[in-house]
Amino acid sequence: MARTISITACVPRRTKSVGASREIQNVYFTKRISFDQFTPEYQRIHRQGGTILNVQCMGS
């Protein structure tokens, strides 16, 4: 069985523009992924301007 990890991340998301200003909200999520998929997921989150807050090993 593959090792899995749980990551908690925060990614900024733009919401509807009100007048001339844009409102930005942070979206927090927790995701379980296989250990092999950690690097692509890390790159995707950072490409969107987000940060990884917590990483937990879920065992084998």
C-alpha cells in the first residue's frame, strides 16, 4: 500500500469585482495525497501564490 500524507494549505482566490476594486479571499483546504504526488501538489499550490501550512504522514 502506498504511503499517504495529509496537507493543509491556504490559496488566495479572487472574488467578484465590486466597482473598481477586487476582493481577495483565502481558501483553506486539507487534502490526502500519495507521497509520490507531494512535489507536483507543492508546485501547484505555490504557483497559485499559496502556502502549505501543515503536512502529516498518514502511515503506510
